[in-house]
Amino acid sequence: RAELELSHQEELAKILKRIATLEVENESLRIKSENSEHERNQLTEIVSGVEINLSSTEKEISRIKLAKYDAEKILKDQLQKVQNEIATLNHNFSLQLDEHRKCVALMKNENEKAKQEAQYIKA
């Protein structure tokens, strides 16, 4: 009977030791779980921050694209105005050049007449 009692006590000691080991493992897993939850929360905050930055960056890109489009439109309009002014200046210059050529031809003609008159008078 004492042997049986001793055997039961040894079994009980083994069971109590196993329970203590399981409690330690359970506490370790609980701490790891809390740490994992904390890390998950930190990662969620980081991801949220990245998403906010991404959204802000996308808005800035859209704003820049719109500004680029506006600037291109303004430049195209200004280029068209300059091209129109150049065409007008070229046209006016051509008219003035034609007028100048007519005057030069007229002056040459008058000069020839004057030379002929001078020769006629000499003779």
C-alpha cells in the first residue's frame, strides 16, 4: 500500500510538473500573442500612414497634371498669338517691300528721264 501511495504521489508530481510546464508555456504564448497583437497594431498604423501618404501623393500628382495641362494650353495659345503676329508682320513687310520696289522703280525711271533730258539739253 505504501508503494502504491508512493507511485500515486510520483504520478501526481509528474502531473503537477506537467501542469506547471503547460502554465509556463501558456503564459509564454499569451505574451507572444500580446506582442503579436501590438506588432499587428503598429503595422496597421504604418499601413494606414502609407495609405494616407499615397492618397496625398496621388492628389498632388493630379494637381500637377492639371497645372501642366493648363500651362501647356497657355503656351499653345501664346504660341498661336506669336505665330499670328509673325504672319501679320511678314504680310505687312511684304506690302512695304512691294511699295518700296515700286518707289525704287519709279525713281530709276525718273532718273533715266532726267539723264535723257540732261543729254538732250547738252546736245
